[in-house]
Amino acid sequence: MAIAYVAQALEIVGVAVIGLAFAHAMIRSAMHFGQHRKDAYEHLKRYMGRALLLGLEFLVAADIIRTVIIEPTREGVLSLGLLIVVRIVLGWSIAVEIEGCWPWQVSKQATKEP
């Protein structure tokens, strides 16, 4: 089935995004550390968090396609639901790590800054 190849391609893209973005983040952070920038760690954390979130989006999309279209079983749908809950928790925890506040507090914090 062509849909199975689409799901597999999304998984490959998701893993590639995470791997390449992590490598890119390490290179940029090494340059920041080399320049003795005080915010180098914060930049590394932000780059890696964003890379992980983007890669997770591709992986979840692949799982949705695989579960809903290719194998729509009760166990598959329950597994997908659990995966989405885990992804939400991971996304929130990464967002808290990157932004320093909960995702719903980001807009409040942005309006307070000059």
C-alpha cells in the first residue's frame, strides 16, 4: 500500500529531523561556547527542544496514519491515544524547559516584556 510508504517516510523524516537538528544545535552551541557567550547553554537547550518537538510531530503523524488508515484496530487506537497523551506531556515538559513557564503562560509573559 502507498499509505504505508507515506507513514514510513514520515517516520524516517522525523528521525532525520531530530538527528540533523541535534547535530546543528551542537555545532551552533559549540560556536557559542567558543565565543564564551553566557547564554550558550540556553541556546543549546532551546535548539534541542525545538528539534525534538518538530521530530515528534512527524513521528506522531506517521503513527496516526498507520493506526487510523492502515490498521484501525481497537488496540491500535488505544495505543495511539496513549502515544498522543505521552507526546502532550513531553511537549509541555520541553516547552517548560525552553520557555521557563507553562505553554499557556507564554503569551502572558510575552505581554509583560518591554
